[in-house]
Amino acid sequence: MKKLLMASAAAALTAGMAHAEDVKLGILLGFTGPLESISGDMTAGANLAIAQVNESGNFLDGQTVSSVEGDTGCIDASLAVASAERLITSDGVKGIIGGMCSGETGAVLQNAAIPNGVVMISPSATSPALSTVEDNGLFFRTSPSDARQGQVMADILNDRGITEVAVSYTNNDYGKGLADSFEAAFTESGGTVTMNASHEDGKADYSAEVGALASAGGDVLVVAGYIDQGGAGIINGALDSGAFDTFMYPDGMVSETLEKNFAERTEGSFGQHPSAAGDGPVKFQEMGKEAGFDATGAFAPESYDAAALILLAMQAAGSTDPNVYKDKVMDVANAPGEEIMPGDLGRALQILKDGGEVDYVGASAVELIGGGESAGSYREIEMKDGKMEGVGYR
């Protein structure tokens, strides 16, 4: 599979130069910034879906697909919009897998995607504020809103018998949206948030923030931040000062970097990230291993699914025009139709070509509700014996 992926990617690149029928998709993620450590697996997931579509030869009467990358910096709205505009106007992409973080996703949607009529399917932008954006039917998410994650966090804490926590969140749309959602759910269930305070990314010292959190107290410190930025600074500050030794890690913190840097030092800490149980995720993990990337990485399954949904919607519509195929995204994502698992994209394309219907389940148990929101499930993780282990699903 790894050789296939590399060969397909190379073929896609050469096809882009030689054939007018090559269809380009943009992969718009934070290749720099506070979540750059997870962007590689996310990109590999999206490219695996593209490679499988190309290998099948069933896409729109033999058309090929290639990807073009754009950097958002995760939290840099200006960079994100500039990258998106380049993808759309210069590279001519027909759809975008992204953005990555919530603030820059909203900026791209308003300033590039909507004005140019381009579909965006984000695998990882989770702010509840994105649920109410007037998007002209162009925006979808394969990861659930943080309104759902906040409730899951409250449930996990309640099940563990934890009644008092402090919260430190990164000062942006993602952090504040998640922190507010969590506090509302936790207090409604009888819990107490002793302090709900923001932190800025990029600081060298977080002793003041940690000191305030320590004074407020709590059995657990919830760190709704980024593992490659301020989130790590808050944890280090808390451990160094002895303020907290048990942490809750929401999705922006869950990655190989978290395990590498903090699993041994935060034994018993726990958290969650969007993921699903079942045959789809297991099959995707096997494919990822063969292709040489971590298919259990945060938002890698959702990235595969975002690319797959765009391409299946194009096939269902018989068109690569975003203003045509946007109306097919919900159709291919949901019942009725034949269930489609990871690796079945060629078969799905043939079913659609023959006039049939598909219900794309994919790597993350896709089910789109409302205006394109993911219903979503979460994988609960815990630090055990120096490793980050999955302990269940919510």
C-alpha cells in the first residue's frame, strides 16, 4: 500500500501537468504553528483516499485527482486566507480539505471559499460558532462540534467521580468555544469549575497563569489548548511547580507528541479526541500502517473521510463544480444506500456511476446532521505505564 500511495501521488502530480482533466483538491492545514505535529498524518489520510480513487479508475470516466497543499499556521487567519486564495485562483482546486483550526477556518470560509463558491470539508475545526455560519451550503465537518465534546468531557469527569476542575484554554475561537461548552455541561451536571481562564500561545513562561489556576484549586486541570504551543507550556508549568499532577486533554492536545513528552510524567491523566469504533476505523488503521502513517492520529480518519466525501459527491453529481456537487455531500454521507468502508472507494464510485446510492461510513463512522455537522463519537484515552492508551468510546 505504501508503494501504491507513493506511485499514485507521483502519477497524480504528472497528470496535473499533462492532462487538462486532472481534478485538484486543496489540503489546507496548519503545516506550521501549534498543531503542526498532527498535520502530517492528516495529510497522509487525505492523500490515501485520493490515491485509492485514482487506482480504481472509476472517477468521472477516468479523470485523475491530485492534491495541492496550503499552510494556515493553524491560528494565522491572514496566512490561511492567502493560502486558500492561492489554492482557488492559482491552483484551481475544486474543493478544500480544511481548514484545520476553527478561527482560520471561519476566516477562509468568509473571505475565500464563499466568495469563490468552493466547498470546504474540515476534518478538525470544531468551534460551535461554525454551526451557525451562513455558508451557502458550502461548508461541512467530519469532526463533531465542541458543543458535543463539552458534554463528553463532563460525562467522563462525572464517571470518574471528579467534581472540581480548573480550566486553561487557548485564547481563540477553538479554546473559548470548547471551554464555555464544557463549563456549561459540567456545572449543569453538578460539577464545579474553580477557574476558567485563557492563556496565550507562544509565551516562554506560564508561571503567572499556573499560579492563578493553583490558587483556584481543583482535582484536575483541563488544558484546552495546543500540544505544540501554550498547552504544553501550561502542563510543564503545572508539573514544575507541583500545582497539578492530573490533567484532562481535549482533542487539540492528543497526539504522538503528548504521549512522547507527557505520558510518563502525567500518569493517570486522561482525555478524548474524535474517533469511532467498529470495522471502519480498524480497516483504516490497517491501511495506514501499510501506507506508513499513524491512522490513529488525531483527525487522520476525518481527513480521509473529508477527501472521500468530496470525491464521492462529485461522482454522484457527475460534476466537479462545487455549486453542483455540494448538494450531493449529505446524500453520499448518509442512508439510504450501500454502506461504504475505507478502501471501498472504487466500489462506491462504480455504484454511483451505475445510478445507485451509497451510505459512506468511512474511517470515522460518518453521519452528517443539520447543515453538514458530524454527529460524532469520541475515543477516550488515558496515560498508563508511560503510554497513551485507548480505554473506550463515547
